[in-house]
Amino acid sequence: MKKILSLVAIATISFGYEGCGIDKKEALNALSQTIYVNIDNQFTKNEEVKKGFLDYFSNFSKSIKNTTSQSSNLTLKNVTFITKNNQVCASVDKKDVIASAKNNLSYLNSFEIDDLPNNFEDKQKEIKKVLSKVSFIKAVLNLNEQQVSKLNKLEKSLKDLANQGAVVFSLNIPYADIHISSQEKTFHPSNEILLPAGKYSYKITAKGYVDEMGSFDVLASKEIKLNKTLESLKDIKSAKEKSEYFTKSTELDISYGYAITADHNPEWDAQKRIEVRNFKNYGIYKLGFGILAGTDTHWRAKDMDELEFVLAARVQFPELLDTQFHIGSVSFLPYIGIEGGWDVYKFIDDDKHSTDDITNIVRGTLGTTVLIHKQFGFNIQYAHDFMEKKDHIVSAGIVMDF
């Protein structure tokens, strides 16, 4: 059985090649595969005769698999098409295959790597076409040692290029320098950087801006784009100056807020609030006191429902893990805290002045101070009482340092 198959392969090479498919494109693809497979069978038939029956079909299937990617790039002349068994079949004579191979060899004799397109994607497409021509020529023609050596050298160069990928850095600073691991050259934004497939780290530097570092993966024949924004050192310096001044100052916070209770207690639910607090800053810590008032109607003494006196403590974070919180030159200081005190409004309003009318308060706070200027900014805060009121308060206002 094995000898019969080998004889069929030789006969096919002697008289021509044929491939069939549902349309002309598929027929040409099948024809190209047939040419590669049959030529490969001719070259290796002697070796295959010595192997087992199963090995023959194993090698035969490998040949088909390996040439599938090459087939679409073959250029064949004098191909004829016929309809056979409800399929389109393409055939070509052996002498025309050899003529096509000679034409491709003539083209490659004058081909230079510099002839490849500059654009990365176009270059990769052309590399595949040229590699297909090299493989086709080596399979079909009887080449001398010099020709084989030249084609092998070209093939290696093309495969090295095919194993490369590209990365393009898109930056807000056009004059930045890009340094990539294992690469001695300094690169610049918006240019295609060709690299062998693999994992790389990078560092971007520009005068007046913070260094940017990271890593990326390069895949063969693929292009990736990295969009990065470098921060201005001037902005960071300005934001840092604001936060450093603030964390050593005394501040006055005036906020307007709104409170609701989980059980909709009519006494403290749907309250409009005005809150005034004074803090002394000690670096990341701040201690202070406040007077907080609330009403569900109008800001008149007889309509008020709350008058609170509280002591407060906070921990603020001008930076965390060496990271400065800022947007441009605007500095952000997130904080968490606790405040406790008493609501004395009913105690004052009631003629009896009973201590039973004093409501205890213990609230947790979470918020951030936004510094526009080192002595002026805004404050946004959420607070929740864990005692009798159990209110939820969202407030915002201005912050002044002195």
C-alpha cells in the first residue's frame, strides 16, 4: 500500500498537480498544498519506505499542516479550472510550476531586506509572502550550493523579523526619552519600536516630569500601543507644598449637610444641617471641636431641632506609600475620624432643663479635604452616629487655614 501511494505521488509530480474546493480560492489553496505535499513525498519517499505504515500517514499529515500557511501566498501561472464532482478544481502543469519557481528565484536574487515596507503591519504581510517564495523555490528547483546559501541567509533574516513585534508609546510629552530593558538605544514617542517577542520593562523620562515605569509583552508579528500620561513635577511640588502647609496649620471648616435616619425617626430625619468645626493639625493627626445645628424647616431658633457640641479627632493621609494624592496642583487629603459629644437643643428648649433631654453622640467620619490654595479648599464628608440618633449625614463646605 505504501509503495502504491509513493508511486501516485511521483506520477502527480511527473504530469502536474491538482486541487479542488468549493470555489476558485479554495481550489488554489488546495492546489498549493498538493504541490508542497507531493514534492515533500518525493524527497522523503526513500526514508519513509523504511518506516512503519502508521509513520507514513503521520508524516503525510504533518506536511499538509506545515504547508497550509504557505499555500495562500503562492503565485502560480497558467492555472486551469474545471468543474468536477460539484467542485471547482485547479490544475497546473509541472513545467509551469518550475517556471513560476524560476520567476520567484529571479525576484529574490535582487531582493533586499530594505525593500520591505516601513509600516509594521505591511512589513509582516510582505515577510510572509517572501518566506513562502523561498520555501517554494527550495522545494521545486534543483539549486546549487551558492543559491541555497543565499536563500538560507535571506530566510533566517526574514524569520528573525517575523519573530519581532512592535510597540508604540503615545505620550503627552513628545520629547520624552523611552528606555527599554535589554535595549541600548533610546527611543521616542509615536514611533514603532521593533523588538523580539518577549517581556520587557520600560522607563520614560522627560525634564520637568515624573519618571514613568512599567512593563509590557511583545508578541511575534503583533503591534501594541501604550498610552501614558506623564505628570508635571511642578504640579506635584505645588500640591505637596499645599498639603505640607495644611498639615501644620489651624483650620476652620464650614459645611452644609443633610441627614436621614435608618428608621426615619421624625426627630432627626430629613434634617438640613450647618456644621462649624475648628481643628489643629499635627501632621497626619488633627484634633478639634465643633458646633453643629440642624432643622427640618427654617433656620430660626424656634424651628431648630438640633444643637450639637462635639470633640473630633481625625487621621488624614496627605500621601500613602510615597504616593501624593493630587490632580494637577490640587491636593487631596483623605481622612477617617471619630467625633463625640452631646445634642443639647431639647435641654435648652425645655424650661425644666432636664439632663434626660441631652442626647449622646458618637459618629464615625470619612471624607477628604481638597486644597485649591494652601489656605483655602473644600471638604466633603460622610458621618454616621452609632448612638441614639443613628443618622447618616452627607455634608460639604469650605476649609480655611490660618
